[in-house]
Amino acid sequence: MIDDIRPLAVVTGASSGIGYELARLAAEDGYDLVIAADEPAIVEAQAGLERHGGKVEALQVDLSTVGGVDQLLALIGGRQVDALMANAGRGLGHGFLDQDWTEARFVIDTNITGTVYLIQKVARDMRDRDRGRILITGSIAGLMPGSFQAVYNGTKAFLDSFAWALRNELKETGVSVSCLMPGATDTEFFERAGMLDTKVGADPKKADPADVALVGYRAMQKGEGDVVAGFKNKLQAAMAAVTPQSVLAEQHRKVAEPGSGER
Ligand SMILES: NC(=O)c1ccc[n+]([C@@H]2O[C@H](COP(=O)([O-])OP(=O)(O)OC[C@H]3O[C@@H](n4cnc5c(N)ncnc54)[C@H](OP(=O)(O)O)[C@@H]3O)[C@@H](O)[C@H]2O)c1
């Protein structure tokens, strides 16, 4: 019977990095979990998270597709979702014209389409119940034009903006929307994005994903609007607000251009 009274958290992209740490925090906090990612490592993550005592259901699914998100919704099965952490995301380096279109589209479909579709479905139920917490993993990348990561930064600009808009639309309800905005974090992200030869990808001083997740998790629980993880990133975010876009784009080129890590 105890299972019946545990809150439920849904975490996407929970197989590694920031998402795994978000799921771990929720598990430690007494949530049952539904977790999803698109590779088999999600099953290993499930085993690790089950150690915290709650029920953990894992789904290996491609969340860049409506059909994939529908599979996740079917697993949730109309249960009350107390916390949704929409975190799954992909990066992609190199010049836009040199990117493979399928890969670029996968970034858009994962970071934007799948994310907002899932949020719409889950948030409608939350609004009906007048209760729920949503955390979207955006990025400080959304605050600057991402030369040599143009599509990715564009998707994060979308999410950073979307989070504030949805938050405002729901302000008279018991549903909160928070946006976690990490800077460079030490996860598999840069390897998967093909950016290990860039200055940002090779930076040995990236943030610890556990620290980043904790900042986001706390912001979600407090119902805060957005949170930038880390002092250096807070400074960068503040500077981005008063720096011309052309200058930001040039700065981004310096850290994200292929080969910049070797200079
Ligand atoms: N690392 C950074 O510097 C940084 C900075 C700012 C924001 N972020 C954001 O933080 C979030 C988490 O990234 P991370 O840094 O923790 O990287 P990560 O270790 O690569 O984790 C990404 C997670 O998203 C999942 N995912 C990606 N595409 C998916 C898809 N189509 N369907 C289902 N799951 C998918 C991955 O699952 P699989 O392993 O199964 O593919 C993985 O669990 C992303 O939204 C990213 O944009 C990262």
C-alpha cells in the first residue's frame, strides 16, 4: 500500500549525465520513477535507481518522435505525475552546412518537438488536478547564437523562452514550470555532439552533473522560474543580456569551432 502514496516523477534522458542525477535526487526524495532514454543504458540506470527503494519503470524509446512520446505516455498510463523533468536532449557540433540533415533534424525533434509534446500531454493533466512541478532542461546556450552549434543553441533558445511562457500561462494554477540552464557540464554530451576537438568540449573544468542537477531539482521543488547553474555561468548569462549578438556569435565561434580545442 505504501507504493500507492509515493509521488511519481517522470524523467527523460535519465540514462546518463544530468538526467540520471535528477532521477537519483527524486528517488532519494521518495518518488517512484518512470524514466526514459533511447539506448539500452536506461536499463542499467533503472537498476542503480532502484537501490533507493522506490519503484522504477524504465523505457527505451526514441523521444524525438510523437510515437515514441506516446509510448512513454502509455507507460505512465494516466497516473498522476507529480514532477516532470523534461531533460532529454542532444547537441550537434560543426558548421551548419556541414552537418548531416538527419542529425540536425534529430536535435530539433528531440530537444523541441518531443519535449513540448510530452509537456503538453502531462501538463494538461497537472492543470486539471491543479498540481504539479515541471522542470525543463534548457541551457545558457539559448542565450547566445551558437556558431558551429547553431541548431542546438536555437533549440535551447526555444526551450528557455517556452518555459517562461508556459510558466506565465499557468500562473493562476498549482502547476509550476522551472527552467534549468546549465553551462558546460561533464557528461557524454560533447562526445555525442562530435565536439571533443573544440575548446568547450576539451575544457577540463566542466561542471559536475550532480551539482547541476541539484541546482535544478531544488529550483523545481521551490517552483522558481529559471536557474543558471554555477557562478561562472551566471556571469556569462548576465553578460549575454547586454552583449550584441554579433559579439556573442564570435565568442561562441572561438570555443565551438572544430579544432579550437587544439589551438
Ligand atoms: N552537458 C552540457 O554541457 C549541457 C549544458 C547545457 C544543457 N545541457 C542539456 O542537458 C540535458 C542532458 O544532457 P547531458 O549533458 O546530461 O548529456 P547526456 O549524458 O548525453 O544525456 C542526454 C540524455 O538524453 C537522452 N536522449 C537524447 N536523445 C534522446 C532521444 N531522442 N530519445 C530519448 N532519449 C534521448 C540520452 O539517452 P541515450 O543515452 O539513451 O541516448 C541521455 O539519457 C540535455 O537536454 C542537454 O541539452 C547539457
